[in-house]
Amino acid sequence: MDEELIKEYYEKNPEGIDPVFEIRELYEMHELIKKSVEKKSPTKLLDAGCGKGFTGNSVFGLCKEYHGFDISYSAVAIAKKRLPNGVFNVGSLKKLPYDDEEFDCVVCSEVLEHIPDYLKAMSELSRVTKMGGSLIITTPNKHNPDMTLRLYTKGRYTPQIYDSPIDYEELITQFKKRDLEIVEFKSFWFFPSLGEEMSEEELEKFMKVLEKLSDKYKKPLGLYLFFELRKLK
């Protein structure tokens, strides 16, 4: 898909959601990101694919210098109002306007699945991360049962343009090729479609079944994947 079509879509539909924590898995995701960034206390942080500043809202006070980057002028305009002391740029993640090893921490949350040829974007994220610095990536899990169900019944997981879940094993392979070491990995045990119908007790039992299946097949089944990576070279 042409990236210009994606840019046009997000100009009309600014990327991101309002900073509310009613959705269980989003709350967990942002808590993980916050804790990971807080451990580092980075001097200079890049929020790659910052959207309207939802993630920025979570990490802004944890770094000395916050930089937001997104494909959408509309989204960045909203982020600027939310984070007036941040530094923002607009463009493609496949060609970042930053120097090599400029940031000691880079966050890219729920973005790679929206980029055709996301490998170029991953290489750029690695390039601008300092040696020994942190790259935090979250992305939907292609192997999650809820994801599989929605893709099978509706042909797509969300109504967003080019929302293409990435294979877990492929991500691991690409990290290794870029000398990115996994420091921490987590998968989110939540099944929204069933969760809307189940009681907390029933959902908890179902999560345990998923965990056993995940252990048996050595494959994460949570809805989201969280990676904290360290750049080795």
C-alpha cells in the first residue's frame, strides 16, 4: 500500500486514542512502558508514532527531553497542545530526520503494524538509538485468539487503514539481525470479544487456559506484545 494513502487517512483520522484507562489491556501496556522508561530516566526520548500524545502523556515527565514524531500533521497538532514543551516532527518512520544514535530511549507503541515494509522503520528506529540504549516496542500479536477470530470473521482486526499484525517469530528474527537484545518481554492475557461477555471469574479461568497453551506451544497468545530491547552495536 502507498504510504501517501496511509498519511491521508491519519490526517482525517488522527492516530491514537484519548488518555483514558477504561480498557484493561491499554492500561497494562502504558504501565509497562512507564516503568521501563522510568528505570532508564533517559536524557533524550523519541516517541516514534506519537499520534495525539497518549504515550507521551505517560512518559513526558520521566525524561529530560521529549521528542514526538508522527506521519500525521493533524495528530501532531493535538499532541503539541497536550505536551507544549515537547519537540515535534512530522514524516515517515522509514526515514527519520535524526542523527545516528541520537536518543538513549526510543518508544514505538502500536505503530509498526500500520507501516507497509515495517522493516525499514525498524532499521531507522535502531539507527537513532544509542549503543546500549533502549528501544521499547509494543505491537498486536498475530497469534492471539481474539485477533485470529476477528481476522477470520471480519477480514481485519480494526477499521484502521493497513492494520497488519506481525508474526512474533519474525519480530525475534529481525531484532537479532539488528543486534537488538531482548531485555524484557511480556504478552497481555486479555480476550476482548469474550471478555465483554464473561464475568471476571470466567475470564480469569480462560486466561489460565491460554497461559497453559502458550507454555505448551512456546508461543505467546496474549493480545499485545511488549518488548524492551537493548542496542548492542
